[in-house]
Amino acid sequence: MTPSRAMMLTEYGRPLVVRNRTIPVPQHGEIRLRVSACGVCRTDLHVVDGELTKAPLPLIPGHEIVGYVDALGPDVNDFSLGQRVGVPWLGYTCGKCAYCGSGLENLCDHPLFTGYTRDGGYATHVVADAHYVFTLPEAKADAALAPLLCAGLIGWRSLRMAQDAKRLGLFGFGAAAHIVTQVALWEHRRVFAFTRTGDGESQSFALRLGAEWAGSSDEAPPEPLDAAIIFAPVGALVPQALKVVRKGGRVVCAGIHMSDIPSFPYKLLWEERQVVSVANLTRADGDSFFRILPQIGIETQISTYPLTEANQALADLRSGRIVGAAVLTM
Ligand SMILES: [Zn+2]
Ligand SMILES: [Zn+2]
């Protein structure tokens, strides 16, 4: 058997370790990919750091996977060997609960998540449930596509949650915001970028991508906003964002984990402002996003790392040293 290599989380809060293992075999309804690239998402940091603790250890993180089908499980007919596909965070849903039955499979009562409750893509090979795998548009390099599998998809769902907001604030200008900016501009929205205080590099990055204003998260934008999306895992941004949205405006929390939201005066919420969260994705989100993607022509800015330098990629993401998205290449 060809050996397979993976970066594994064996203990929360500890660096990932390199492991050789037997190549996994796809079971009924599954396919195996030879992984080409896997994005490094902030959620991976929350998993590795033990802020999300449902993961059975040892675990292989990674849920922004681009790879090539190299084995088909029994009864899989929709994919062919050698085909390029993407594996996202949503790895399985039950299909039976009330949420699955009402178009909200992102809220399924019995889901599995790639790189969290099933093994992910920080590896040379990954096995995925074929029903949750996306075919990808052509004409983009594997590594450039990887961040679209989560930063892109969650960004897309968050943007839909921002409804028809013309003036859109983005708090935290990393992998997701740099993609959402491009989608929002394509939809003729106006983008206002908020970063950590003094993060001039991210602010000029946002302006280069077409944001019309960039500043620190405690600064007031030149005019009130219709909606804001918070990508940074910082609860203190919720009242900050409420301060800058207009009456009836929406604040969308897009992360899976956030530090506690400090108490704030009711008048920030008053006048029908709303705070909502975005959880996971549905396959319909992916289908609509990847269908429209070739028209938008998103350019992802990536920093690539070899698989065995996953710990360095995570450290760089943690310290805010990455402009755009980090991607592991195999
Ligand atoms: Zn379900
Ligand atoms: Zn993610």
C-alpha cells in the first residue's frame, strides 16, 4: 500500500505531529482524494487550541480541500477517477431531522464536519462522503481555489445574511473578508473595512481590493452602514459594529467561535437593529457559489506552506501575519 502522510492533532493546545499511516479506504458512498491543497482556516485554530472540543482525537484538521479523486467507494457513480473536486466543512447531515427537512441542513442535529468530527485535509489523502463534495470550476490553480471552500462559502452565506445592504462593513480583514469584498463589489455593494488598530497592511490590502474606506474597528466610518459582517473572533466587535449600522441594520457574526460579548447599552440595539450568526453551510450555498464564481472572477491572495509546516501556518494565522489566506500544498 502507498503510504499516506498526515498532520495530526493528538492533544489540544499542542502542535500537530507528522504521522505516516496506511492509505484510507473509501467505504460505501465515499470517495478518496489525493489532496493537492488545503486551506488553513481560523476554525482550525479554534480546534487545535481546544476552543471547540467535540473533536475525537487524534484528528486530522483541514476543511478547505482541493484534490483529485483517486478511489471510489462502492456505489459511487457521480465522480470519475482523476476528477478535481473540493471538500468543505459540511461533511455529512442526517437528512431526517427538522432542519434537514426544511432547507437548513447547516443546522442539522446530527452532522459531521470535515477536519473536526471527521478527518480533514492536512494530509496527502482524505476520504469524504461523496454527497458533500463539490465539483469545482476550471481555470484556477488548486491552491488558489482552496480558501473558497470555507472562507469563500461562509463568506457567501454571510453576505446573503446581510441581505440587500449596499453599505457593507467587514470586521476582520483576513481570508474571508478579502473574498467577500470581491463578491460584494461584483454585486454593486460598497465595502468598508475594519481591522485591528494599527494594521495598516490589512487596511491598504482592503483598499487595493476596492474597499472605499478602511480603518480601525473603533473608528467611525464616513457614513452609517446598512449591515456589518464580523469575521474576527472578538466579541467586543459586536457593540462596535452595532454603533456603525443604521436603524434597522444588521450585524452578522460569521465565526464559529468568539470571545464573550461585553455588555452594552440597549440603545445600540434599539431601533430594530439585529444581531445574527451564521453557522456552517448548506450544499445549496456551495452549488450557487461555485456556479456564479466564474462570472465574479475572484482572485485569492494566498501564502503557501508545505504540509509538514502546518504548525507554522497556524502560528502565522494566529499572530495575524498572513495577508489573505494560508494554504498547505502537498
Ligand atoms: Zn439533519
Ligand atoms: Zn473554515
